[in-house]
Amino acid sequence: MYICPIDLTRKEPREMETYDDLIETIMESYQKAQAEIGQCNILIIGKTGVGKSTLINAVFREPLAETGEGYLKKDFPLRVYDTPGLELETLQLKRVTKDVGELIKIKKRENVKEHIHVVWYCINHNANRLEEIEKEWLKSLDLEVPIILILTQTLTRKRSEFTAWLERQNLPVRQIIPVLARPKEIDDEHIIKEYGLDQIVQTTLDLLPEVAQKAFINATKDINIKARRAFNYVTSYATAAAATGATPIPFSDAPILATEQVVMLTHITTIFGLPFDAGFIGTMISSIAGVGSASLLGRAIVSNLLKMIPGVGTVAGGVISGATASALTLALGLAYIEALKRYMKAKLQGKEMSSSDLSKILLEQYKYYVQSGRKTMQEEEEPKNIPISTVRRRPEKSEADDGVAEK
């Protein structure tokens, strides 16, 4: 599991006494979080009409503009490099091989964040065949980059004969994943829902080097992936707060704790890849503090959070123990993750959630985590099971091996 490192040796943060201090703290932490995101680069290969554009726009939270060499968007942490339509002609295959090899070689010479990090090789499942020339071409590739074989436009979740045949071909791919990137209408009464996207996201994330993971998580639509990574940040911040248990925090120093929590919320917002507005987080924090632009904001934040913890509220007159600071931080982080999950679900459905509604969810969730004592995220939606094939060694060749390819 990836654990987010928290620098316990860093200098003490500025104490927040006014709303302007809050906004300045948010902006500084956001700029730092953005600088740490990096960039992810994916190379996508496949024939014309295989559904590459549909797949890309189904996976990522923003539509990427198609350019001469791929898909990109300004100020977006991910770039998808594309190949020309992969037609089955020897000359064209040689040219694509040359172009792909040179692209990867050039990128390896540049900054590490410019490297090609993973390859998506797309085949239309409905074609029900992989031509011999394409199969041999794929085996001849020596990219030194992990390849995922994606079967686009797959209308069945069952392991098909074509998928089984592909597994026996000893192709140089890490996994074979069938996917339907958008719903398919069969007739007036029957629609096949999209599926397989979460498996593509998780498999890609597993194969990416750490330098590209933050960018990929930021770019994807997958809310559960974002929530799990955000949870790592929350537990790290809560652990850092607990480390002060031996020397309890005087309540007069509560603004320092509040500042740490604001930095945590800013990191979570960056992970979710939501359009950033300092006022967005400022509104969330102010709703907790209940003070708007009043002075002593940091103390007000911590004081109001403490009031919601049974048996702890009176501690405000003396000290905040490390355990209490950790409980405050964990509950706030988990509540914010849950609020952003709902916010992003609404956004992906084309709906807009108001700041007041989001603030209400945040407070409700904070009370829930405090009262229940829960220290983990609420149950995620389980991904639908589909057959994902891990490539095995080449088996003994049999007559059945040629059956599907020759259809």
C-alpha cells in the first residue's frame, strides 16, 4: 500500500487568525500540492475505429482534445500519445514500430515525468480476431514499457472464446481486460451498461511508476481510487497529530493544528482533481468554525470541532492531547473525503452541488465519524466482476489455438 509521507521536521505553519490568513494558507498548500502532482503519459495503440477516443474520455475526468500526436488538455496532468490507425500492412506496421520506438527513446532522454509510463493496446472484441501479422507485430515490440491489452466494445461480461484464445498466444502484455466504455443500446428495452473501466484504472495504477501515480489519480474519474489515496493522506496527518501525545498541545496553539488540517483538506481536494478555488475550501472551513471572517479563526475551528466529541469539549480550556488532535484530524479528513465523493458523483452526472449543501454534508459526516468512532472510509461500491486475464507462459500449441484467429 502507498503511504503518503508527512514531513514531521518541517517548520511550524503560520497561525491562522483571520480569514485572509486562511486563504493565504490554502493557496500556499495548493501550489505545493500541484507542484508535487507531476505528469503521467500513456501511449495508446490500435486500429482506426477501435474506440480509443471513447475509452479515453470515459476514463478521465476532463475531455481531452485530439491533436496530431495524441490527446491532451492545457494544465491537465496527463497526456495520451496516439499512433496513426494501425492498419494491417507490412510497411505501415514497420513505420508505426519505428515511430513508437523513437517516441519512447526520445521520452526516456527527457525529464522522468516525460517518459511513456504505460501502453494501452486496443483491439475491438467484436472483430473476434487478431490477424497473424498483428499478433507477430505485437510480439516483436520491445518497448520496455508495460502493455495492457484492452478489448474494446465487449458486450458480454463472461469470458469469451476470443479472450480465452488471446490468453494462449503468449502475447507480451501484463493483463487482458474486456471493457465497454459507454452504454450500448440493444433495442428499446435493453441497454448494456458500461463496465471494465475501474479495472483499467486499477491495473494502470498498479503498473505506473510512483512518479506518475499522483497525476493519474488526479486525472481519472474513478472516485474510489481517489478516495483510497486521500485516505492515505488523512491517516498520515492523523498519525502526525498523534505523535504530539507526549507533549499535549496548549489550546492557545490550536491555530497550528487547524493550519495542518487545512493543508490536509487542500491535498485531498487536489487528489480529487476538482476545479480549485480558495473560497471553496474556505467556505468549508468557515462553516465548521461558524465565524466567517472573524478573528482567531484557528481557535474557533478547533473549538467547534471539539464540541462535537463527547466528553472532550471541556478540554478547550486547557490542553488538547495528541490522541484528541489525532481524532479531530481523522474525523475531519474522513468527513471531507465523503463530502467530495458525493460532490464529484453529482458533477459527473452533470449536476451542480452548492457550497451550502456541501458544507451541510461535511458537518453531518463529521458528526457521524465522531459519534460512531469509525476510523475507516464508508463502504465503497464494489466493482462489477469481469474476467481479467493475467498473461501466462506460452502453452503447448494445439489445433484449437488457431480456431478463433482464422474465423
